[in-house]
Amino acid sequence: MKTKVEADKLEAARIEEEQQRLGHSIESETLFEPAFLEWLRLYKSPPTRKPSTYASYIDTYNIHFAPAFGSLPLYQITQDVIQEYYQKKQLNGARMDGKKGGLSPKTIRNHHMILKDFFTYAIGKYKLPGNPTLSTTRPEVVQKEMRVLSPDEMQIFIEEVMKETQRIAILTVCRLPGGELLALQISDLNLQRQTLTVNKNLIRVNTAVLSLDNPNIEILNYDLI
């Protein structure tokens, strides 16, 4: 009768022999879709990341990664497969704004960083031989030069700011990000103390990425999709 240690050794030898025959680990036969979505759930979902960040990951997966990699086993997603994905996205990117044409270099680089992060995790989890994203080539991001206001434009802006009826509104808009600005309520304004309390942020995300039992989250409109 075999002991447990002997049985474990035989099983390990069988698995190693099978992997040598296949040319890849058995774990790496896991499809990209469940592996990637599990990684998102564990490492990129709230409270680890902001709901808006998690929602952007989900959108990137549904629109871009799922059609390209979703049904492929991990061992088949090689450097060439990922490089071809970048090439195709430069030509015809399935843009989220619905416009024709390729994705911007910055967006493709963002996709690369997500895939790189995932495959770094997958090396240990699914016993991949390496990270297939590392030797790929991405398009260069050309930084656009920021345009500053001309002296005449600056003078107009200053004149508007100095107007009593415009000053508070303009300075508030300039100082606050859009989400915090839109989340302001009348109760945040204290006329006696002349203070404005900023403690909320308004974001637009799919309801599915939110923790609905979180008391710090107020949902204004449910997304039923």
C-alpha cells in the first residue's frame, strides 16, 4: 500500500511528465476571461481601488480585452499575440466614443500597463514561463504643448474675476475638480462662517462595480444594464 508521500511524488511526476509533453503548465490552460476577471475582483475592485477606476477596468475588458483574448487559454497569449493586438488597436480601436479610427498611443499604453500587471500576477498563479508583454513595442506618446492665455485673454479673465457677482463662482470652478463641484449641496455652504465644505465626489460608474451596502455611497440613478 502506497503512503501519501509516495502518492504525492507519483502525482507530481505525472504532472511534470504531462507538462513536458504539452510544452506548458496545466494551470496555464485556464482561459483569459475567468483568470482576468478574478484578478480584477481580488486586486482592482473597491475598496482597493476607487469605483471609477474599477469601472474603467471593466469597460476596458468588455470592449477591448474580451474580444481579443477572452476565449484564449493563457499559454496561447504570447508576445506576438499581444503585439498584434496593439497594432490592430492603432488602426481600428473600437473607440469608446464610437468614432472611427485607432486608439490613441496613450490609451494603448494604458492597456499595456493593465496587461503587464495581470500577467505578472499570472506567472505565479498559472505558472506561465514569463510575462508576454515585456518585449512588446508600444506607440510613442507625443505630449501636446499646453496653450496659455494671451495677455489680452488674461486681462479679460482678471476683469471677470474682479466682478463681485462672478468672483466666487469663477474661483470655485477653478479650484475644484468637476466631480466635487457637481456634488456640492446648499447645506455645504455656511453663510455665517463664510465657508464651503467639500466632502463629497460625484462619479458616473456602472452600479455593478459599487458596494451597495456602503453607507458612504449614495446612488442617484441605478444602471440596470
